[in-house]
Amino acid sequence: MSEAKTDEVRAWLNKSHHDLEAAEWLLARPKPLTTAAGFHAQQAAEKALKAYLTWQEQPFGKTHSLVALVGQCMHFEQEFATLRQAATTLTPYAVASRYPGDLPELSEEEAREAVALARQVWDFVLSRFPTSLDLP
């Protein structure tokens, strides 16, 4: 893989990690911002999956559907099927959670689940890369 492609993978993973940290921080506040945490959880998972697809040199369209991205990843490793439930739960938080009336505010329990699912995706995807990449 070219150095430019490796840099692109690192960039996706750095953005993913920042979203995951933001989601965790939003929940740790005295008054948690649950819906914003759900949004950042979805974004963390999306960017991690896109990093993997970039690593595989697999083009992906402009999509927020984690279900579609997991499906693409499964072409390379069938084990990505274990992320289907996380993808299904997190996908609506990409857009619907950002506008009034589209999705009710997330409960603290739902937001904590979203962050845990994003962490699951992050850990799973990160384990697919060689340690020599010096990832976040």
C-alpha cells in the first residue's frame, strides 16, 4: 500500500477516534448530551468502517448507512457480520438525530449503548490493521 493510502487510513481512524472521544465526553458531563453523543458514536463507527474499506482499496459512496458499509466490509472478512446489530442500531443517529421531530431525544441508556456499540466497532476494525501502522 502506498504511503498516501496509509496516510488516508490514518486520517479516517484519527477522525473516528476523535468522534468516539467526543461521544464519551458528552456522556461524562454532569448533564449528559445524549443525542449529540449518539451522533458522534455513529460517526465514529462510520469513519472506522471507511478506514477499513480504504485499507482494502474498496471505494465507497457517500453514505451514512453502517449496514451498507458493514456489507461491503464482509466481502473481505465475513467476521464483520458480527457488527450488523451495532450498524442497525447506530445508523439512524447519523442524520435523524440532528433535526427536531425526526427522532426523539436519546435516553441516557440509549446513548450509553450507542457509545458502547461504537467502541465495539472501533475495537473490531482496529484489530484488523497491523500494529506497525502506529494508529491512535
